[in-house]
Amino acid sequence: MTLPDAVKSTPRLPLDQDGGPVFSTPWEARVFAMTLQAHEAGVFTWSEWAESLGAELAGDDIHDQQPQGYYDHWLNAFEKLLTRKKVTGADQLAELKQAWDEAAHATPHGQPIELKRGNT
């Protein structure tokens, strides 16, 4: 995957030795891809994105007993930016998270989690 220089300069983005992003779980790769797609679609500028992510990362508390991971900050920044740009609302995001949690708990281990269209 070849990333534009602006993406590579994203604050604290974990990169491998070839300059590609590093993900621990599939959801991290998905939110990364959604962010790039939203930017490419003109939802926000990369400067707006970097500012949003930077603000999330700056909020790290070094004394926090359970610090958030990098992509947790990424997701929070993405959701806040989408809300600020009126692409979605906080209520819609909360409903989707609830639907996801319910679907995840109802899905047998090892099976793909599926959201039903009526739930979102």
C-alpha cells in the first residue's frame, strides 16, 4: 500500500519498515480506510483531520490506568469530525454502537458479526 505523504505525516501513525500502516485488529484497518475514503470524497481536508486527531492524542493522560490505543483515538477523532461536519449525528453513532454491541454479543465466537439493516 502506497500512502500519500500527508497520510504518512499523520501524528504518531504506526508504520512498518516499508512505510505502510500497522494494524493490530481488522477494525483498525477499517476505520483507517474509512477515514481515507471520507477525505478523498471531500468530507474534510487532511489538515482538518490532522488537527482533529492531534487534539485527541493531546488528550492522553499519562496517569490513566487504561490508556486508549492509537486507533481508539483515531476512531474518536473520526467520529467527532464526522459529527462536526454534519455527516452524522452523535445519536446515530450511539445507536450504531449499541446495535453493534448487541450483534457482537449474539454472534457465536468465530462467526462474522452482521448488523441487520433494520437495526441501524
